Amino acid sequence: MTRNAKTQADGESASDLIDQRIDELGDWRGDTLARVRGLIREVDPDIVEEWKWRGVPVWSHAGIVCTGETYKQVVKLTFANGASLADPSRLFNSSLDGNTRRAIDIREGETLDEKALKALVRAAIELNTAKKMPAKKAAKTAVGKASARAR
């Protein structure tokens, strides 16, 4: 499978570094990060994988979609523009007070609503893409998508 990834200064691709992180974790956090990564890539096979801030997996499409941080107790998916995204399934359970980001903390043994996560990833990509378009075209695209959803 071809992966869209930025190459680091040392020549390693971000995808390789993410693979290494998953392997290094070797526990539920690695399994969870791998599962989430797979879901993100199902939504957008061309999403760009990056490795930023000294070891944080980042998925981007016309801007940052989300990051995948791992801590002792949680795998945290932080959506760069999460406050602007509809979350009818209420996946966001962390970083709720800010004006921009929202996060999902996944704990060991928790079941993740995969369909809802994919919807959030799709919405984040659509938001990023709309921000990159000229205003007239973005408005037209948003209206077209809204009417398509209404059908």
C-alpha cells in the first residue's frame, strides 16, 4: 500500500516513524493508534502522514486534520479545528473549553464508535478544504453538500 508521507530530515518517512511508534508501544495504546490510523486512512487514502513536535503523529489534508498522541492512560486524538465540527455522537470528551481544538481520549478497553470517528475525519477534511478555496467556490460547495445530504 502506498502511503502519502512527508520525509524527515534524517530520511525516514513519517509513516515509518508512526509504524515504529506503534511497534514500540507494544500494548493496547499501539493497537488503538494503529486502529485509529487505519480508520483515518479509510476515509482518505491520500491523507498526508507527518511526524511533528518531536514525536507526534499528524494526519493532514489541506491542513491538520488531527494528531495521535499517546500517554500512559490514553490515546488522544486532537482535532485541530474540532470546535468547528458537529459532533452528534459526542465523541469529543477532552479539550472542550477551548475555542479551536477538541480531543477524543480513548482509554484501555473502551469501544470507539468507528462510524462517528470517520464522520468527524470527513468533516475535518471538508472544513480544511473549504478554508483553502476562494470564498465564492467554498460557499457554492458547502451549499451543494448540504443539499446532497438533505436528499
